[in-house]
Amino acid sequence: MLTFKGELEVKYIMESEPYSYLTSRHLFSSVGSKKPQVSRVMLHGSALVQHDGQIYPPDAIETIGYWSWELMAENLPFDYDPAVDAGLVEEN
């Protein structure tokens, strides 16, 4: 269960913000910089984070910054199983 007040800032330091993100957000002064991907999360009530990383209810979380740019296309599918993806087990 995820519960907090205010905003949660998430910085992913293993990868910098890509050029396409910076230009789409009109952050031209940052083009060429190696800033980490920064996102802010606001929670409306509380949310359950399921074992596969999905959020329930899905509208309980609002994102600002990098995560809002990536959109839903970057999320894992509901039935994602990393063991199957890695070839460690066979899919049923």
C-alpha cells in the first residue's frame, strides 16, 4: 500500500534525460547536459502497488516530469513475468 502526503520526487541517475524529452519540453538550455531523469509523483488518496508493479486504482497517481513524458507505452504489460522474459521458465 502506498500512502503519503505532498509530492514524492524520483531521480533516476543511471540514465540522463534524452534530447527528445528536453526539446519536447522546450528545455533548450538543458540540451547537452547530463541531468538525471527527474519525476514527481502526487498521490490522490492511497494506492495498492501490485506484485507486478501495476497501480490500483490507476488514477490514484499523477506524475509530473520525465515519467509523464514516457506515458503508458513505457509501462510493463499486466501479465509481465521477468522469469519468462529471461527464459528461466516456460510460459503457460
